[in-house]
Amino acid sequence: MKAVTAILLAAGDGKRMVSRRQKVMHNLCGRPVIGWVMRSVQRNIAERPITVLGFDGESVKEYFGKDSGYVYQNPGDSTAEALRAGLSAVSAEDGYVLVIAGNLPLISDGTVSALVSAARKGSASRLICLSEDVTLIVAAYCFELKAIRACLEDKLETIEQCVGKLRKDGRMVVDVYAPEIEGIEVDTREDLWCCSEIMRRVINAGHMSRGVTFIDPNTAYIDADVKIGMDTVIHPNVELLGNTVIGEDCTIYSGCRIENSKIGSGCILDAVVSIDAQVEDGAKVGPFVRLRPDSHIGAGCKIGNFVEVKNSAIGEKTSIAHLTYVGDADVGSKVNMGCGTVFVNYDGFKKHRTTVGNNVFLGCQTALVAPVKVGDDVYTGAGSVITEDIPDGALAMARCRQQNKEGWVEKYREKKRR
């Protein structure tokens, strides 16, 4: 059976973190610390949890939204006062309630379930983590509601004092034992790093068990919600963040930071920064490429070195080989962009969009001044500044004719020497 609900304690000021941010809101492999606690708790409760807020409480509230109820604790209040505040938001009179500190990210579903099961044998349960030489009492409990409410009628300062009083009153409190790592509390930056090391090892091992190769898993930073397809190879010094999805048979070389992006199968990425972008099957991207939000790279495209794409759709088998900016554009298939092509999308006040058709050849250093439309099968001369629409099948040239002034250099130098 499940507990009625849970009370998550997230009011501590976290001075040892030396931060303006609530300690439970620091990122741990793609989720806030308290997000990991919530994940383990939710499967073991029947109703929405209650989160006790204090310092920087609004950030916690913003993250959980409607997934939690909230109460506030006064600064400096004891853990017993925090529990009283949380219980004030629990309407049930009977049943059991979990009480867990929000800075225990490594506590597992199984341990939380064991706390609930153990509490049902008496009036309460508490978590104890064991190491070779230390027995650690951890801030994770399950209480029978009537028993803990009666207990809190006395002026107690800590939840552990509540446990002691229950036992003194003859009520059974069952100790639940778990591995040492589940009791690691995130109170300092070093604690956060330690938990990150453990969690990253678990995440990467999980991907390897599903057919992903890591050249060096110790230098691959993969967030918890990332999905990677079979036979993909991850090279050292790669970050895959947020809700990123990587397809099968991809090669992700060093220097890639892929965040909230979807990468198709058979892609090769090398030193790519991609945020909120999509790359279709078989594309080759990089090195030194930046894909900004709402960029869509078509199947079989080649996006070469020192290219930036922003809010643009690139058709399949298009080549953008080097030193190019594509912003606010819809580009067709089998387009070739020469070196230094620029989509001039901003007039100082508004962004404008450019459309490029299929089978277009843009000469080196072509500047397309939006809004402008380039038809199918178009060529542009190198160095052209395109300000008007180009019809299908046309060659567009927009530059001054070359003039050679013979003898000019010597006359110029002579003038300067005087």
C-alpha cells in the first residue's frame, strides 16, 4: 500500500552552498536535487506531496508547479516546526505520511517503498545508512498520521525527538537500512559533485547496457532524461543535456554540447553546440557549428566549419560548408552555399525572413538581404548583395564592375611621401 502523501523539506538556507539559490534547486544531471527526491517519492504516495518552503522558495514552487502543494516555514524554525507546517496541509486523518529532506537525491524508489511498508508494522519508520565505521541516521521517515500529530503537541525541536518520544510512549518505530550512498545529503558543493559522480556513472552504465559505446565514460556528461540509440559512439568531452534524443549509429565527437535537441540516426557531429534544434538522419555537422533554437537540419545535409544556423529550416542534402550565417530562413534541398554566405535578417528594428528554393548555388560572400525570395535553380555571383527577389533559373549578380587603374599605386605612394 502507498502512503497518503509526502512532506518534502526544502526550507533550509543552505549557507554552506555559498549560493543565492536554494540548495535543493542546484542542478544534478539535468534535474534539481529535489527533483530526484520527488521522483522516488511519487511512486509511493496516493496524493500530491506537500513541499515546505523557506529560503528561495519561489524557485522550488516554479519548478514543481501544480505537482505539489506548498506551505512556508519561518526562518530559523526547527525541523519539528517544518513538520508541523507540512502536516497543516494534509487533510487526511488516517494513514501514513512520508517525511523526506529535499537534499537526498540518491534515495531510491525501493528504499522509500521500504519506509512505507516498515511504518505499517507500527507507528513509524526511519532510514539508517550504514558504512564500514559509521551508522548514519538520515532525514527520511514515514509516520502514522495520528501518532505524529499527537507527538507534535509537545514542544519538540527535531524530528528525531519525535521518534524518541514515540518509542518512549511504547510505539514501534522500525529502522530501515540502506546503502551509504543513499544517505548522502547535498549541503555543500563537494556533496553535489560527489552525487553527480555517482549518478553520472549510473546513467552512462545504463546507456552502455542498451548498446551505446563510450570512448571514455568518465568524460561524458549525460543528463538523466537523454535518450541515445543503439550503436552510437560517444567520444570524450561530450555534454548531452536536457531532453536530448540521439538516434542510432551516430558518432558524437569531442566538443559537442547538445541541449534539448533531436538528432536523427546515422549523423556525425563534431564540436557542435546545438540548443533546441533538430538534425535529421545522415547529416554531417561540424566542426565548430552552432545550431540555435528552432533550427531544423534536413536529412543528408552537410554543415561545415564555422557555420551558425538560427530559426531556419534547411532542406535535405543542402551543403553549407564554411563561414556562413543562416538566420530566419527557409532553405530548399540540394542548395550549395559558398564560403561567407550571409543571411541579412535584421534591419535594426525587426527580423525578416528569407526563402531559398531548391537546387540553388549561392556564390561565395553572397549577402541575402531579407525579406527576399530566391527561386529554384538560381545562381548568384560571388560577392553579390541580393536585395530583390530572384526568379527561377536566373543568374543574379549585384556588384560593381571591376576597374583596373594602371600606375595608381606608384602615384599614391609618391603623394604620401611628400
